[in-house]
Amino acid sequence: MLVLGLILARWKQPVLMKLWKQYLRPMLQRMLPSAQTTVMENAKHVESTSEERNAMSNSNKTPTDASFKELQQIENVLNYWFGQYPPQQAQKKLWMITDEAKRKKVDEQIAQQFMASIQYVWNEYQTNAALPWCADQYGYRGKMAAIILLDQMARHMQRYYASFSSPLPPQSQLDQPAFSIAECLQKEHATEWQTSMIPIPMMVFALMPYRHQSCRETVQYVQTQIAHATDVWEQCHELLRRFRTATNRRMAVLYDEERRRGDDERGFTDDDILECAAFPADLTLAPRHAVTRTLQDFVQTHVPHKETKTWIVSLSGGVDSMVIAFVLNQLRAQFQLPPLVAVHIDYANRPESSAEAQYVQHYCDQLGIVYRCRRIDEVTRGITARDEYERIAREIRYQAYRDAIEEFDGIGILLGHHKGDLRENVLSNAHKGCGPLDLSGMTAVSQNDGVTLLRPLLPLEKIAIFDYAHQFGVPYFKDTTPHWSTRGKLRNRLVPLLEEVYGEGSMNNLSALAVESDECRALFHQLALQPFLDQTTYKPMGLQFATAPWKEQGLFFWKFVLREVLHSAGLGMFSDKSVVSFLERVQAKTLKEGWLQCRKDYGVHLQKDGTVSVFYPRCFPFREADRFAVGEQLEYGKAKTVGPWSVTAQVLPQELEPDESGTLVEMKAYRSFAEMMNGTIDYYISVPYINDQVHPLLFTHFTRRTRPTAWKSLDLKVQEVLPLVGNDGIALGELGDLETPRAIVRVTLSIRERCSRRKDESVSS
């Protein structure tokens, strides 16, 4: 029997194994207890191996035709219910239909297409008391399809059969298996559920049976699951955002690598860079086109009689600027304009940028337009910090504009902005926190960084500009605005969404809002800002303005006028917090004279009468590193340059009467801030003769002991930042002896050049 047991343990026939387990093994255990251990171990090994083999065999069996049929039904249900993209389409067309006629049509379609499937699932549930489509081989998708059939599609069918006999049981009966399947899905697929491996739209409908139970516990459970899904979604969204940012940065690096290689490996043809190529066209109808008429009106309105200044186009190669250059070139003879000038900025942040610059140059040569190009190699997008890149690139661009205006005696720079750009600007400015007077940011004529900007196409829609280019053969480059950029998102996602929600005509409201904002700005400028500007005085060291007449005005007024006044002098605006602090000081019942903490880069001083003095940064630095060096001697009779200052020391004639000498030494260096800001400061100092020579003066920071009479009781901050000269310790010691002969020295500080300039508006709109 032992040998027989061992033989059977090595045999793999299921029938004999059954015989062994039911009859032979018990007999062997009773007869041979001493041999039990070895035989049992072998038998157990065979049993487990056989069971594992059978399980593997079952799992590897080819699915039956019935399985294939069920799988096909499952996918049909899921594809119908979740197959529309994006999900918003399914919401409008299937899940949340508001139109009664459309709902009836969908009800009929679902009833005709899925009645057999729902009857099959219901019969399986009733006959076998099993949850249909819940076998492991179908995964969560089978359970999801069953939920959709019983919980969602069944409701469509109930509505469809409401007017005649329905082949379905009441919905309350169908809700029970739907709820059981939903519980099964979340229990057996907990990992997929908790980690959102199940798509969110499916999760929503998997929770519907809970909500349809209409009891507080199940609805509360749904709320908990929604909170969890929202948290996971936010984490996934943040992951995607960071991945997108890193990918965009990587793309910028690749662009830069290609740019720095000089594109040796790849050349760009016109077909690569052009969206529309040039072609010979009949220009007979061109003068009647809206673009031509708009530019004619602009030239007639904004060009003085017999104006001979040059028109300069910022020519990027886009359709807007290319059309401007083409049309103005056609109008040159009519208005007797000098040759046009084109300024092209090559940002060098795309491999094809060099080819684009060459094409623009070739196009200008064909039209007889003078061409200037400025390539930006100082910074690189994606490598240089974004704020730094934008700032430096903007400075370079505007410097190129200024250079062209100076070289060609230009009237200004023509830009290709149109009505669509204006609308985008309104949206962008509103979300950046711009005030109601600054929503537009674009006018037909404006000033920016000392450059006159002209926008002749502002009244036109983009479609009119495209129409001109396509009709009269004006070439232009492909739009390379990245879809992931702020402008790309605004143009391709936000604006279409707003048009979908509020209608296409709603964009005209933004254009009207921009116009009204500009009109309000002009009115405010006339009634409030201009009087404020008229009393503002610009001096070599800074500017001054009174606050008393406008003391009671609110925050809006002060934010606007401060920005305009400061920008007019080339100074940065206060922060919002600093404006509030400024307003608190000037509106106090009793004004306290002193320095205001408004900016770190320049000084702001408030006097008791409410006059505010704003100093230019170069004249009045507050950083320790900017303070003027001390310890150097100043040679008498010779000017020494220290920063923006010219400093001289002149020994006065000895013929002065003692009273006169005393009067000069007692005179204050300045009597008011207004006097000091004129840029010339004189003060007198008594200096001893040592060895028959007037002792030299040193640049110094005064202390209480060394401070001359001329500077006593004057503002210490002023003394800290000016290049002042005085006696050294030896001279001070000699001055203690009343018998020591002395000389009177006049020290003069004068600004060599204006520290900043006011941006005068030479062209008005």
C-alpha cells in the first residue's frame, strides 16, 4: 500500500487522484500510521500542484463565444455612454439634456439599441441570483456597464415606454441590483477606485446608485467619495501642471540648442515658415478695401500737414505688420511719404527665427523698404528666469525702436494690433488687477518708454486683415504662438469658451468696454490729472507736488495720479501697500515731516505743508553700496566728479571782514527741499592754515563733532547720501586754538546732468 501510495503520488490523472483521496489514502492512514508522514507530504504536494495547474489551465482557457458576446455588449454600453470627447459634449448631448425634443430622441435611441442587453442582465440577476457582468475576467468595466444599464439607460427606457406597456420591471426593482453592483465594484476594485485609475466620469456614475437610494447615509457616502476624488484630481492636476512646465522648459532648451548651433543641420525653406506665400495680384480693388481706407484715415488724422518724418513699421512677419507695410508702401505716392523703415526683432528663441529674419529682409528689399534687424542674444527664453527675460527683451526691443526713430527722424513705431488684440488685452488687464481706466492698454497713439506707438489697424477685425492678405498676395509667417503660453491659452481656450457661454457677440462688449475705459481715462485726465500735473515741478534732483488740494481724495485717485506722475519721470510706481501708507500720512490731521517708506530705490519726503519731494535714484541712493566713498582729498580750485555730482572747493579772499566771514559760515547749506532739489548746494566752512597752507578738505560723513555749522539741524538722511567735504581731525584740533589763522572755503555741489528725464508726449491722440 505504501508503494501504491507513492506511485499514485507521482501520477497526475485526476480520476485516480480522486480515488486516492476518497478511498486509498484513508485506508493507508489506518493501516500504516508509521509511514503516514512521508506519504502525506507527497500527496499534499501533488494535490496543491494539481489544483494550481487546474486553476492556471482554467485561467488560460480560450473564452467561450458567450464570453465574447458579453464582452462586446459591455464595450458597446461603455463606448456609447462615455465615448464622447470632451466630457462636456456628453454632458450636453447625453447626460444632462435640457431640450425636451432631444431627450425624447435619445430615449428612443437607447431603448432600440440596448433593450436586449438590459433584459439579459435583469434575467441573469433573477434566474441565477448572481450579479451580471461582475466576473473577474471583465474587471471593473463589466460592473460599470451593468450599472449604466440598470441605473441610467433604464431610466431613459422607462420614459420612452411611459405612454404604453413597458417590458421592464419598475425602476425601483432595477435600482437594487444596480446598488449591489456598485458596492461590489468599490469593494473588489478598491485600489483602482482610491487612486483614480477609474476615470472620473465613470466614478460619478458608479456613485449614482448610492444617491438614488435617497437615504442620508448613502448620500453622505457620496459626499465623502466626491471629496476624496476632488483631492486626488487636484493632486493629479498639480502633477500635470508641473510636468507641462518642465516639458515647456525642455522644449525651450532644445530650441536654444538648435539656435546656438546656427541651424547648420537644417535649413528652412519659405514653405517651412510661410502660412501664405506672396503672389502677383490685381490691385485695382485694393483702394476700396477696408484695410486701405482705415490706413488712409489714420495717415490723414495723425500726420501733420506736409509732415516729412519717416514712418517706421515694427515688422515681425505676421499678417498684421506685413499688411501695414504693404499698404503704406502703396500709399507713399499719394501722401508723399519718405521711404518706409522696417524694424525686425529676432528673438532667436526658435530654430527658424534666422530664416524669418532673412525673409523679412528680402521682402523689404523687394518693396524698397529700409530694413533694420536687432537679434536678441543676451537672454534665452526657458533658461533665463521668465521675469528677467521679459524685462530685458522688452528693454532691447524699445531701445531698437528708439535707435530707429533717432536714425531716421521717425514719427513713431507702427504696430499691427487689431480689435481682437484689444479684447484680449481687456481680459488680461482685468485679471492682472488693472483699474477701470486702464483696461484697454491700447490706443491709436500712445507713449511708452519714450517711444510713440501707432496702431492704425485697431478699428479692424482680424478677418479683414486676413482677407486683404489673401486677396492681394501679401505673404505672412505661420502663427508660432505656443498653445501653452498665456497668450495661446487666452486665444485658443478662454476666448472660445466665453463666446460659447455668452455668444459670439459678447466679444464686441469687450471692445466697447475698452473704448469706454479710454474715454473715462481721457475725462479723468482732463478734470483731475491735468490740474495735478500742472502743479508738479520737475527739478534736476527729482520732482515735487502738493498734496493739500487733493488731500480728501480716495485711494483710486491717488493710485492713478501717482502712477502717471512717477511714470512721467521714469520712476517706478509704489506698491499698493505703500500707496495706502502714503495716503495715511498725507491725510493725517497733523502732518509729520519726514521720509516715507514708499520705495527702496529712491527717496520720498513729506514736508509739513503737504509738499512731497521725490528724488531720482542716482541722485539720492539709500543703499549702503551706493553711498559715495569717503577719505579722498579735494584739491582747491579743481572740480572733482563724484557720481552725478561735481564738487569744488574755493578759498575765499582774506579781505573778508570777520563779521562777513562769520555770517557765511553760519549760513545753512539749503533753506528748503525745493532749493536743494535745484541741483546746486553751496556751503561755507572755516579751515585752518597749517604751515602757511590752507589745510586740505576730505570727503567725509559728518558726525556731531565734525559737522560744520552750515549742516547743523539739517536733514541727516540728506547728509548721508551727498558727497560732502569737511575738516579732518588735525584741522579740527587746530581750530580749537583761537589764535590759529583760518580761511573761509566755499564748497559747491552741482548736478553734472539731469539724473532722470521726463517723458514728454510729443504726439497726442
